[in-house]
Amino acid sequence: MSVLNRLKSWYAKTLGKSKSGGTDEDEVLVIGDEEETESEEEEESEVPIRTGHYDSEQIILTFRAKPGEEAINVDHDFTYIPTQDEIAEEFGPGIYNIFVREEEGKRPKLKKRYKIEGHPILPVVKYEVKVRIHEGGDLLDTNVEFPGPRPPEKEEIINALGGGGLIKLNARDKDNRILWSEWYDFRDIEPPKSLVARDNSIKSKIEQEVEAKKKKVEDEILKRITEREDEKKSKFDETVDRLIETIEDTKLERLQEAIEAFGEKLNSSFSGKKQEPVGLSDLAFKEPYRIKLEAQKAIIQNLAKKDPEEALRAIERMPDGISIGLQLGLAATGLIEALTDYLKEVGPKERKKGTEREKGVEKRKARKEREGKKEKSVKEEAETQAEKTVEQEEPKINVEEVGDESGIEFIFSPRGGGDEIEEVERE
Amino acid sequence: MNKAKKPKGWEKFLMAALTSNKFAEYISTANLADLLKTALQVPGVKKKMTETLTQLGGDLKERYEIVDYSAYADENKYVIVLNIKSNEMRDDFVAHFQRFIKDLRGRFELGFDTFIKSYQISSISCKNDGHVVKIEVHTPRSADIESVASEIQGLVR
């Protein structure tokens, strides 16, 4: 950096021309570290910034609203190369190039390029405000305008309009072209009455109608929900009260005692011993059926010991229900398996060795003859047992009917004769 | 044997149950009132029983002009006293009771016998006793019968 330039910079600062970005520290840097600064200036990437050692005329700042557009020079007071934040704060969004003309007559060199996102405000001359009262309604012109380049604040717009609504802000340049537009939703604030009166569009009316109905429905729903909540509260309170009353009621203890006593009584009624409770259907239907099955099983087992084939045939001849029941019972004792094994052993021998079969038959015949009497007695015993079982199931009693002038008396006695009611006329 | 109606399906089941030794053994030791309570817990039984008993009681009361009735248990008998004003009606009731017991035995046969035996009922009498009709069930288990009767009264009430 030349001595002249440094002097210029110092002069500018002293006269207060410098931008606020320059600090005491910057000045120290410039004065005390000049060699280093000099060498850094040679490379674009290491350009010292905020050092305040340029004349503002040496720094050329250009602006584009968007890529491809013609660049315009921006007036500025920077005596150093400003940061992106400083540019954004001062001039707003846009594409900025910063050139530095090191010496008179030489071409300026590009030092920095900033692309700041957002609506550019720099070329904006004025902001015009338009209003839409309802969504879908007419866009109404207003006479409210704000000078550029800085866009107006919300408060400023509302104050100027005298109300809210859907606000459209048009940013216009010096040629009155719209650079950009932005919508702001200020519908939480009542729109100005003068504008509402002008809003006669069908769309807006429909919108208003729909809005009104929507609000009505919403109010209705809210009302119902609130009422239900009230009801719930009252019912809940009632339930709590009842619960407390019930807990406090000593009758509950008595009820519990009664239930326990009843349960014990039911269980102890079976032969005076405590047993597992038996259902009525078990007592009425399953138990008798089981007893009959047990009796038949005993008969079949006895028969199977003497004549397995006959026993197997007997099982097959039985009705389905009994057969299944018996088979289940017998399977437990392994009798079915034993019978099947027996038949399997006998079958092949019969086919392969006829003589052996004959011998076997003879042997069995001889054995049958030997055991004939014994077997007969066992069969008789089994039959007797079955009869006994059936007999036990029929506790018949004798009924003697004694009648006189005053009425009738039935006298019951254990079975000793016929089961007909004997009619006796008592004198 | 007294000619009776052909038993229905459920009656056959009941007979099969009543004819078993196991049931006889059970009923001879069980508290019949508890058994009745258990039966009443079966869905629909209580309703059906209440309806039947109420209907039967109403019919009997109307048919035989029963003014009121009372019941009590002695040591060896359970007694029901029916207040029937007309002598003719009292006689009619006695005749009705006679037919009822015969019909009951005819329909339930062994079941009836088992019940009588299990409850150790030595006799049942029904007599026109002047201004009232007295039914006496002679059994040492009169207390059990009283508790059953109490349960039944509870249903009809």
C-alpha cells in the first residue's frame, strides 16, 4: 500500500468519513503491521478487511438483483472491504461484487463476491400496499405507500391502513416496475371498515358465508364438548362418592363373610370332607355316565383275560359314544395295545404256518376245555357284577297308600315286594 | 302302576342322574338348599323356576281358594298348613295332592324313589283337618326341607 493511500485513509477517518466498521484495533493493525498487510494484499484470498486504509472511491461496490441482470454501482462510504453481514445490514439481499482500484488508471480488481438470499431492497424506490379482506376475495388498492429501500414494519403498515387483512406489499423501482411482492397475513387484526365496504366480490361473500358457518359449527362443537366435560365431571364425582360410601359401608365385610361361608358349606357337603367343588352338570350327568363306563370296563377286562378276541369284538359292537369312552379308559391300562399285539402275533402265524395254527387251535381248545369251568364262572361273576351294579343304581322302595275320610297318606318303606303303590283303605 | 305321561328328554336325563349311586350318596348327605342355590346359578334356571313356581302357586291358590298358608319344621316332620275355607275345596285339594304324588312317581320312577330314600322320608300325608289342609312330610331331615322351602319362597316372593 502506498504512503499516499495510507494518508488518505487516515485523513478520511480523522474527518469522520470512515464507516463505523473501523476500530482502534484496526488502526493499530494498519500502522504497526504494515509489512505484513502489504504482503497479504497481493493475494485475493487474504485481503485484509475492515482495516480502513482505502479511499471509499477506491472501493467499487456493484449490485445485481439476480444473476444475469445488469449490475448497478452502489454508493457507499466504506474505506475498507466490508463483510457480508455489513453489506446485508446496509443494503439488504442481492448479489454484490466488491472491486478495489489499487492505483489510478489501473483496472479495479475483484476482491469479494457476496450472494445474500432474500428480496433485494436496494433498488426499491417505494412500497405500495394492497389488501385482500378475505382469502379468495378481491385485491383492493390503497393509497398507502412507503419509501424504499427499507421495507415497512408491520406496525407501520397497520397504522397507515387503519386495520389488518391479507396484505400484499409491492416493491417498485425507479421505473415503477414491481421488483418483487410479498404477502403478509394480518387477519388477526380487523380490516379497515372503508375497505370492507368496498369488498363486494362474490368470492368474498361466499367466503364470508362459509367462514360464518364454519365458526357456527365450531362454536356448536365446542359447546357440546364443554357440556360433556361438565357431565363427565359430575358423573365422575358421583362415582367417587359412591365408591367411598361403599368402601366405608361395613355391609361389604358382612357380604364377604357370607360368600366365604357359603363356599365352605358347599364344599363340605360332599361326604363331610373338603373337596374340590363339583359342578351340577358333573354330578347329574358325567358322574353316572362315568360309573357305568367303569362297570362295563371291568366286565370287558375280565372277558379279555379269558377271550381277548371276543372282548375286542364286544368293544367294536358297542355304540360309538360308549366305545370311545371305553377305549379311552382301556387305553390307559394298555389293554387295547395288549389285545392288538396279541392279534398281530396270532395273524401272521395263522397265514404262514397252518399246522402251527392248528396246533395252536388245538392247544387253545384244550386249554379252553381245561379252563372252561373256570372261565364260565368268571363270566358269570362279571355278569353278576354288572347286574349288581345296575341293581345298585335302582333304589326302589315300596309305597303304601293309606286313605281315610280326612285324606291320604303315602307310607314309604325299603323294597321288599312289588313297586306298585298299594292302596289300603283305612277304616 | 299308575299310567303317566311319557317323560321328556330332560326328564330322562334327570332320571339317569337320579338312578346313580353316586347321586344317591351325594343327595343323602348334601344340603338340598345349597344344591338348589347352586342350580339357580345356572343361567336361565332361576328365571324359569321363578316363573313356573309363581304360576303354579297362583293357579293352586285360585283353583282351591287358598286364603293363606304357613309352614314349620318339627324334629321329625315338615308341616305345611293351607287355609282353605270351603270344605269341598279342601277335599278337592286332598284328591289333587294324591294324584300329584302318584303322577310324580309315575313320571320320575326311580328318581322319585331315590329322593324319598335319600331324604329318609317315611311318609307323606295330606289331610282335611277341619278348617285347614295339613301336609306332613315325615323325615329326620325336616330342617333340610325347611331350608329348601325357604329358598323356594324367596324365589316366588
